[in-house]
Amino acid sequence: MIRVAARYLSKVSLTQPVPKLTDTVVIAMSSGVDSSVAASLYKHYPNVKGIYMANWHKNAKCNEQEWKTVQEVCQQLQIPCERVGFEKEYWQKVFSPMIDNYSNGLTPNPDLDCNKHIKFGELVQYLDTKHPTDYWLVTGHYARVMNNTDGPQLLRAVYGQKDQSYYLSSINPKVLSKLLFPIGHMTKPQVRAIAADLNLVNKDKPDSMGLCFVSQDEKKFDKFLDEYIEPQPGNIITEDGKVWGQHNGLWYGTIGQRAKISMPQGDPRYQGTWFISEKRYDTNELVIVKGNQHPALFKNKVRVGRFQWLQEPVAYMAPRFSLQYRSLQSPVQVETLEIKGDEVEMKLVEFQRAMAPGQSVVVYDGDRVLGSGVLLEAVCEPQWMQKVPAGDYAMAANLIHS
């Protein structure tokens, strides 16, 4: 078992910093297999320990089960483990802002805020106080931290199917020098193989999906939001302004999502499936269009606010940028990029479907994360719009998809 862990640690040490044997190494552990395998790679360090965070107090039963599993894994690996809780901080910095964003009709990504403010915010502050000397924080994220002359860089994982660099893009760049992501240099099958070789108690545990406090099942999530947001009824309309129904709040629909409304299928003009193309915040209206490839769903220019660079932006003014506004999507090539204070405006090489205000936009240079911000606005380039006669959706669709 020791040989298995050592073999993989040797492999990843070629591409990331390696702690000295006397260094303090802290493993942030969930009950999942990824963080458990990450812990196994450093278990031979004399000053190693696991740490488990319970951040959502309403899932007490779930927290206790996870904590039990973490303790069992640590016992197997013969490393000490500590439990900490940041429930108050999580509520204030992650959960409440998420509810506010949804109530305003935006599409937030609380996972990025959790990483920024809790996992690599509150936890790091706690460890800074407890370990005045240098320490390393190890997690089971699928991403990489590598050094070059500019300092530590955040990179995509080797195993693209599990890459989590998108979710790590907003953390404080000063923290990067403390971080080790050994799993980011492996594939998921390799991680599972190590867990099996070590016979870890959670070796067969499925990967966790969705938010930590609720299932991502659409109906359950809507019901969950109902507990925290008062109804704000408004009209569901087509582009011509005709009213077809009511919604209970702009958070009930996401741009690009299938509309939850029945249209008269006996009329050829309304046959087919309809999708949400726009949220009109000032009038509290959801606009719907027919077909998931309708031109109104596609944009090619974005304005991103509260942008945080992981490195100085001047060093990266090159025409090889790409962006992602969803995790694991194919990178979208950027044609032009303009910095305006803490806002960044980008024109895209190709039109993109269903970009929604509130989404996190991450900018890459190849595999390297340059920074991220929040989507404020997505539009069609005006010059493109002028080429399309009003209502000529067939021509618009051909231009978009050509």
C-alpha cells in the first residue's frame, strides 16, 4: 500500500511543489474518495493531519455521517484529524448572497463563493493562526498549481472530465503558494485504483453532485428556494409582448431553460418547445422563444464585473484567451478583450447559447486560469444585428451556426 501511494506522489512531484519532510501538511477532507486518496499520498509525513469542515448546520445528519467516514479513513491512514465549523461564515458569505442573487433573477454559482470565502478563505485564516510557521494545504480538487517565474499558477486538471479549475478561479491569489492539488495530476480511474489498493472504507462511494445543502434536482431546488424567497409573480410573454402565463419569480427560470408553460399545439405558429430567452428585471417578465436554437438565445459579446485577476493582467494581453461560463464546457475563444477598471468586456469568436447574468465567467490562457468575474450582460454585436431583417429567424440562425 505504501508503494502505491509513493509511486503516484513521485509522479505528481515532477509538476508541482513537494513539501519538505519536516513541513506541516494539512489535508482538507470530505468523506469522498478524492480527498481520501490525496491524504494517502502524504500520510508518511510526520506533521500531517486531516481537517473536516461542517459548514451547513441544517444537514446535521449528513455532517455526522461524513465526519464518521472521515474519521474512519484517517484511522486507516493513521493520521490525526480535526473537525471545524464555519456555519455562520458560510451563511453570511455564501448562502445569503446566493438567495439575494436568485431573488433578483440572477443565476449565481455558490460553489465559487464557497471556495473563495470558506475553503480557501476562512479555513486558511484558521490555519494561519494555528500554524504561524509555513504549512501546506492539500485538497482533493481536480486542478493543478505549478510554479514559473511569475509565481504559482492555477491550471486545469490533467483529467479534463473532472476539471475543477472553473470553481477555483476566484480564490485569493496569495493563497496559491500554500496549496497542493495532487489529484489534479491524475485521472479518476487512477484515483479509484489507489483507493482500492489501500482498501479505503469509501473506495466505492459515488462522486458527490450538486450543492452541499440541496440536491440539484430541478424540482427539489425550486422547492428549496421557495423556503427562502417570497413569490414575485410576473408575466411570461413572447417577443411580441403577448402574455401566455404567469411565473412566481424570475428565479423560476434560467435563460436557455425549457419554459414551464404549455403553448397551443394546434396552432402551427406555437407548435414545438419553447425556451426562456430573456429576463426583464424592470418589468418582472420572462420572455420565451420557440426552439432551443432560436437566435435570441445566442450572444457574442459579454460584460463581466467584479473581475479578479490571479496575475497582473498586463502580462497576458495576448490573442489566445478563452473563457468558460459553465464548468466543463468547451473553451470559448475570445476575439477581443478590454479592461475597464474591475470590468472586462470580451467579444467572442463564435456565438454562445444561454449566457445568463450572474453566471461566473472564467478566462483562461491555454490551461492557465487568468481570472474570473460575474456576467453582467451578454449581447449580440450591433453590426451583426444589422445584417438580419426583423423577424427573419431563418437567416439569423444560418449566420449564427455557419
